[in-house]
Amino acid sequence: TSTALHCANNASDRICTRSFIGPVAVALTIVFGYELLMPLALWVIMKWKETPVTILDLICLFGYSFAVFVPGVVLSLVPWAVVKWPAGIATFTLSTLHILGNLYGVWHQHLDPQWVLGVIGFVTLVQAGLTMTLHG
């Protein structure tokens, strides 16, 4: 936090221009990797189980689920755990419910109950990992 405050006041400082390049590159890799690989993995599973969902639908759905991460990640910059934890939990919950709420009807109609639970578990675990990574 002290580095962030220092750089906010001294943006031209050489340390400020270098210290954020690495973390920003890592965050972008995680976000874009997730945005492409998670819908692709889910699409492969759904294609294998003959579920009528397109890859474009999934990419858009997962992209829209990132909207809640913007305020959540901003709130995670506050140095108090009493703010970070609820922000992380709310981000995870809203993002996951957005994905599951939009796909549950299709899964319920076209998959066996065991597969529905498995796919829900898969999406929930990956969302939890993404949330913990971005809010860490």
C-alpha cells in the first residue's frame, strides 16, 4: 500500500514505472487466459455431452461475469481485511451466480443430474481460484 501511495504522488519516479509492469502483466495473463480457456473447456464438455451452447455464448457470458470484479478488485486495494474479505466473497458469489444462473436451465434439460453437479462444482472451483488470485 505504501508503494501505491508513493507512486500516486510521484508518478514520474522510475521505481513507479517499473514496479507495476510485472504484476499488471501477470494479472492480464490470468484474466485473458481465464476468459479464453474456461469457456473453451466448458464448451468442449458441453459439446461432448451434446448440449446446445456455442463457444461465443460462453465467452460472452464469462466476459460479463467479470463486470463485478472491477469494484471488487478496487475494494481489495483497501488495506483492511474487514473490507477485503467481504469484497472477495461478494465478487465470487455474484460472478459465479451470474454464470450458473444463465447456464443451469440448459444443463438441467440436457445433462444427467450427476453431470449437472459436476459442472457446477467445476465452474465454482475455478471461479473461487480466480477470485482468490485477483483478490490476493
